[in-house]
Amino acid sequence: MDTRSFLPEWHPQWGVLLAWPHPDTDWADNLNEAETCYTQIVQAISQRENVLLLCHDAQHQAHIEAVLGKTAQVHFVQMPYNDTWARDFGFITVMRDGKPLLLDFTFNAWGGKFDAELDNAVNAQLATHPLLTGNALETHPLVMEGGSLETDGQGTLLTTEICLLNPNRNPTLDRTAIEALLHESLGVERILWLAHGHLEGDDTDAHIDTLARFADPQTIVYMSCDDPTDSHYASLQAMEAELKALRQANGEPYRLFPIPLPAGIYDEGRRLPASYVNFLIINGAVLLPVYADESTDPLAIAQMQSAFPQHQIIPIDCRALIAQNGSLHCVTMQIPQEVVSQ
């Protein structure tokens, strides 16, 4: 019998997968700022666990080593890739009959918005790496990104209709068919759908990891907006009402922690998708994206500390990342400890 369990982000980790920016991507115009942000992320992670770091070639690796300084906790993998959004093209780990299974869903760059051929080939190459060869890799034709999936680790999946039901992903599949595939591939028992919520400037069609996240099986942290003049007000108010109506498997409501939307950050008149909910849970800490907003950054840090009382909250300035329409969680994918045996 094929029994599966979709591991939550707070499950003990061996490390985190990242892909370092390079000049042949959209990062070219703000590469220095991006590398500063990546350096802070890698340093914070490597103090507690490992980093599996994609780079283009030996020259690129040498450059990164010069930026980071050598550390035994950073493991380089040289391969081509289009961009650096590891959350969305990296493998998703489930446990199958007590052993890790790496799921390789199809990545089409959020509905064909960008070139993704190289990114979509990353997992097949990673599966041959000495650190990962002990694991089975299961490839799926279903178009799916890691940022669109949020689990409590107890059989519940939280996601958004705007993304998963968007015809730019799986145009021949309706909700029933997609739910069946999610049950089968991830082993989830129930799916909670949000119909509302979005961020301006977001390429992902409302990924759940920009809007609402589990802090533990009973707790959800979410973006909120109390300013009626903000363009996000109606959508995030409606999402908040949906979250208040959701119930745990035992029928109890969720404990909810609202985090205020940062003040608008603009690039040539375009609002950027700044979200505090795009955080990364690692062993004993939470890496929290912040945006040099003196009014909301401290509130976000305080709320996150309340939601994660046993974790250290580590703020990371992610203004460079939102310039390319993503943030901290988007560039990372956790690797559970069972995946790497050595």
C-alpha cells in the first residue's frame, strides 16, 4: 500500500536548496543587491544546517565562494538554470511508507510567463547528486509550484483557487481532477481553498506562500490590510473572513496571527509584492523578509515571535528580491533530514 505524508516546513531539516543569481538572468540589473541578500540568507541557514547551492559552472562557483567565504555547510552543484525561484521548481518531499520520495512536478514558469526549460530539468539532475542518490524521484505531468502548497503536516493542504485552478497551469483539469491528483501525489486528506487574496506585482497568480502560512497545525499567519484606501484592502479583508471560517480537522477554528501589509514599495510606478508571510522556517529559527519599513517591520517581527515562540526570528532585508517579484520563501526549498543520509 502506498501511504504518503506531506512533510511540513517545520519538520527537521538537513538543509535548504537555493540557486545563486547570475548575470544571464533578470537579476543582471541589481545583481550586487541580490547577492547581498543571498549572502545573508545563506549565512543564516548555514549556522544551523546545510545549504545545497546551485551555480552555473566552476567560474560561477569560484565567484560565490569569494563572496561567501568557504564553509563546509555549503554544498555546490553546477548545472544550468533559467532563474533562481527554487521554491517553485525544486523537488517537494513526501514520506512514502517511511522513506522520503522526491516529487518532481512540471514547472512552466507560472503559466508560461517566462522561459523555464532549464529550471524544469533541475530535479532530474539533482537526483543524480551523491547527496541525493539514495532517494526515489517521481515525475509528474501536473503543473505545480511549491509556493502554491502549504501543509500542516497532518493531512491538511491550504492553497488558492486563483493559482491552482488557473487555466494557464492545467487547462484540461477541473477542481475535482486536481484535488484527486493532490490526494494521490501528496497523500493529503483534505484541501482548504482560499478564493480571495492577491498581491500586486506577483507573477505567481496568488501563491499561498505570499498570503497565509501554517506556523503549526493549529496556527495560521496571514497578510492583513486595514487601510480602505489600499488596493489590497477588499481582497485581503475577504481572505481574512475566509480564514476565520476555516476549521481544523477536529472542528476547532484556527489560531490566527494577522501581519500588516507593508506600505507600498514601487519601482517606476509599479508596486512590488512585499509580503512578510514569505518567510522560511529552518531548524530553530524563522528567516523573515523585511523591507526597511519602520512602521510595519517591527510589528511583523513581534507577531512572528508570538506565532513562533520557540524559534529565533531572523530579519532579512529582501527589497532586492521583491524587485524581481518574489521574496525569501520563493528562493528557497527545504530538504528534510531523511533525504540526505550521510
